[in-house]
Amino acid sequence: MTLWASSWCYVPVAMVAGKWCFGGGVEATMKVLATVVPKPCQRTLESLTHLLKLSEWFQIEAWGGVGVLREDILSYAAQKGIFVEGSASNASSTQQFLGGNEKHHDFSFAYGWQYEDKTIPVRGFQRAMVKSMTEAAKIPHFHYVEDINCDALVELKSSFQNENSDPDVKHTFLPTLIKSLSMALSKYPMLNSCFNEEFQEVILKGSHNIGIAVATAYGLVVPNIKKVQSLSILEITKELSRLQQLALANKLNPDDISGGTITLSNIGAIGGKFGSPLINVPEVSIIALGRIQKIPQFAEDGSVYPASIMTVNIGADHRVLDGATVARFCNEWKLFIEKPELFMLHMK
């Protein structure tokens, strides 16, 4: 005979004919239970649940040929007031204890631990997201990840804010990223397209209607800034602020959320280094922006210096785009972000 040990009790146990046995028969086993489940508390439940599982998995029997059944354990627990049984809803109390199909909240514990399931209807933005993500799951995605040095972007944003005299305008990184993205799209228009599966054709979109994913209390919504290629960074800043405020107030109009051609998901504003986004159908590409963080970098001479690094993850429809095209596009966009003087030189 050995001792079966846990954090809360020692139970005399022996292996007989391949079965685990408690020493001393039912009466002795119940005395052991008396030390295991002395009062209704969390430890009591854990102990009882563990014994039930042992009786299920290892066919617990007592010395002398009298089996200690699961019903014995449950009956003893009921006598001690650990749970109340006897109602029709508790007819299969053992399975309820072990995670069966019955609803757990029908198990009436004496000290009132009841956990109810809650059904939440899917409506509004969430229902639209269910539909669009279901469609997106059918698309063969691939992802391209790159790190971008944002030191120049950080300085540019600080300069904009220092020279800002409009209290209603708050300069962030995003408008410059949106404008530089549009510049890169002008050279690689395939990323600003949509795929018509029925007619097997790709439509290159003339306008750069860049969508911005916004998390709201009503669900995820993607309003888009229309014709970005014809807007200044300041105009983009104001339009972005307008769309974000309307989204948070659940007051976007249909035109604000329709006609997008590519999407940015600024997950880094909440947290996380990068994400793996799913395409916003019928677009063929989406970009997740990680947070900008200080990372040690190596110079050519081997010295270490700090740099503001942002990780971007471009999700693409592999039916339309190949890895080489996405890589070249990302290199172009990266160049504009890391060297804003080139970006401004080519800006119309």
C-alpha cells in the first residue's frame, strides 16, 4: 500500500488487479472523504471533483470487494451540503461535475456559485465584420514583414506639432504614413486594385481611397479617406480626425465606409509589434502597422545606436499579387518614410 498525495490530503491507495483501491472499504473511504471535504469551500470542490475523476478513470474499488462508486461520493457530498441534488435538472450531476453536455449553472451549490452563459446578438459593424472576414478566409493570403526606421518620421511629426497653431488639429504619425503610402501606390498600382472573381479580371482603382481600421464600442469599422493622392498631409490629418470621431460616435454615413481600395490597420496604437491582417474584401492588400519602439541597431563600424523601428506586415491576395511585387512596393514606401525629403520631392 502506498499514499496517494496531493496538496490537500493523503489517501491510502493500493493497486489490485490493475485497479486503484482505497484501503478499508466504503466506511473507511468515507472517513477519508470526511477529511477531504470537511466544509464547503473551494478546496472542497477541487477535492470532490478529483475523486470523481479518479472513480471514472481508475475504477476505484475498496478492500474486501465492496466498490466505492461515484454515487457513494456524490451522496456523501450531498450529505455534507457541498451541493444539492434531487431535482430533475440535477439528474446527471456527475456529468455536470465532469464537464458534460448539461448546463453547469443548473448545478446548485449550497454556497451559491452559479456561472451563467450569456448570449450576445451580432449586429451592426460586428455583423458586417463576420461577413467580410468569412469572405476573406476564402482568399489565399501571403504576408510580407519589414522593419522601417522611423527616426525621420518622429522628427517630422514633432516639427509639425511644434509649428501647429490650430487647437483642433493634432498631428500624429498616421497622416504622413498614409500620404507616403499613396506615393508608393502610384508606382505599384496593383496593390490598389480589386479582383473580380466572376469575370477573372483585376480592376486597377484610379483613386487612392485608403481605409483606416477603427475599433469602436460598436465593433470594428473601416472608413476610408477618399482620393489621398490629391490631398496634403494637413488635409489628411483633418479628414482622419473627422472619420475617427464619427466612427466612435457611430455616426458614419455609407459613403464614409464604402469604396475603399487598400486598408491600414494601426494595431500599434493599442499595442503589439505586428499583426497578420486579413484582407478587407474586395481589396487585394492590407497593411498592419506595429508600434514604433526604440530598438538597438548596428552601424557599419559595429557600434550600437538606438533607432525608432516600426514593423509592418502586408497581407496580400496571392491570386493577384506575387511576393516580388509586394517587396518592391514595400521598399518604395520604406524609402519615403525613412527619407521624407525624397517623399516631399516627388509629392504633387
